[in-house]
Amino acid sequence: RRQRQMCIRDRCLCIRCNMNLPRTGFHLRKDNPVECLFWGRIPVLERASSFLFYRKGSDFRRILHLLKYSGYKELGEVMGRYMAAELISCGFFDHVDVIVPVPLHKKKQKLRGYNQSEWIARGITAVTGIPIDTESILRKKNTETQTHKSILERRDNVEGIFELQRPEALVGKHILIVDDVLTTGSTTLACASCLVKVEGIRISILTLATVE
């Protein structure tokens, strides 16, 4: 526990923890599995990637649980910084105008105290300087957890849950949608679907992890 607190305070992971993170390397691969997941589903997709694999029993899985369920919101910023620092050299963030973290419903955010995706986005912003927009998309439905749902149930669970608030502010923009874990892509797709009708918009997607 003390080691975890020190990592948060110092905004770093120990060298061993960092080296052992289960990196995907997807940002170096054209037509990687995350991009393929959204082919034909997001017509204005520019690029997509996930930084780490979410593996049962891994140290990163414990980090993610601390971030989402134990109040360690600062871990989101720490991991966002690590992710951005590695992806920036390959041009992943080139021409991105604004970062949109996938929003939580206000009741869930009040219960948790924060949105973990927003804290990941803060880490990305610290490295890239790209601004964050938490106002343009509203999560209007408080859905059940997706954890034990099938692909079809996940899709139905998130249908119509997001609402675009300020389309005029996003005209012609390149949007980076940021989330914590990518499983089936249903939540990310629902978020992107709010944006695709905005004139001249382009969308990229980045998640901290993807289920292996």
C-alpha cells in the first residue's frame, strides 16, 4: 500500500513495474485490432489504439482496479502520461484538436467521486497540450455494469445513452475519444455515434487497455 501511495505522489511507476506493463504495441501497427474493431462502424475514423492488454492476474489489472474502484484517481493521470509519452513519437496525436473522455452518468460519477477516463485524459493533456472537453457529450442514461453481459446485451445496454450538447463547437474538429478499457467497443461506439453527424468531424480512439 505504501509503495502504491508513493507511485501516485511521485507521478511515476518503479522501473520494474513500468517494464512489466503488458504493452500492445498497436500504435505501431497499421490496421491494428482496435482499428479493425471499428471498421465500417465509424465512417470518420482516423486511427485507434489501446496501450496495454488487460490480463487476468496481471499487475496492471490491479492498478486498474485501484483506479476505478478504490479512489486512486491520480493513477489515471499517471498512466495517461506514460501512454502519451510513448505514443507521441509515432505521431498518434498529430492534428488532434480536442480530447473527449467517455463521460459517466452524473449519479455514477457522484458515487465514485470522479471519472477515471477524464483523469487518463488529464495525463495525455499534460504531455501533448491538447485540451479536454467534458461538456459536449452528456451521458443521459445510468446503465448497468457491462462486466457480465454478452456482446448483444452490451450493445443494447448502451444504445442511445449519450447526447451531443454543443455540436457547433466541434465542427471541423479532430476528436480523440479516451476511455479506460475496451472490451466489445459498444460504449466507445455509442459515444462516437453522437459525433459522426457533425460537419467535417474526424474521430480517433485511444483506450488505456483492451481485453486480450
